[in-house]
Amino acid sequence: MKIYAYCWATGLIEFGAKVPDGAIGVAYGARAAVDRLMGATARLAHDNKSLLVPGVPEASDEDAKGDALAAWLKWLNSRPHRGVQLFLECANV
């Protein structure tokens, strides 16, 4: 089953059958592959369950949040990922 990973302006990463309005698509593909990629590359929140885009929660303003997201997406896009398709760098930012 295909699943999407997407994030919100807060940096919170969630998963679903589609990317909701207002969210930024990160990746899609087989659930296990997307879960593995996000689990290995995202930051774990203080609740030890939620995943965050590295640098976004700590950013001082919207521009800095966008810069942190762009840097993470660029880094993700620079590496091969089996079973996962990534959204283009900052296509939704």
C-alpha cells in the first residue's frame, strides 16, 4: 500500500493516504520503506514517538523554518532510497 509522509509548518512529520491541504509532501512509497526512511532521517520529538524535520522546531522565524526544511529535503534528495519517491526539493515550500 502506498503511503505519503508529509510535514507541517511546525516540523511535525505525519503519514497518510494523501498529503492534506496545508502540509508539505516529503516522500511516498511502500509503507515499510517510507517508515524506515523517515525513522532514520528525521528527529525524534520529546515524546519519543513523533518525528520532526531537523531544525524546524528550533527555528526562530518562518524563513528559518523554510531554510531548515529546504536543507533537509536537499540532503534527502542527494541520496538513493529504495522503494521511496521523494517530492522535489522545496516544491511545496
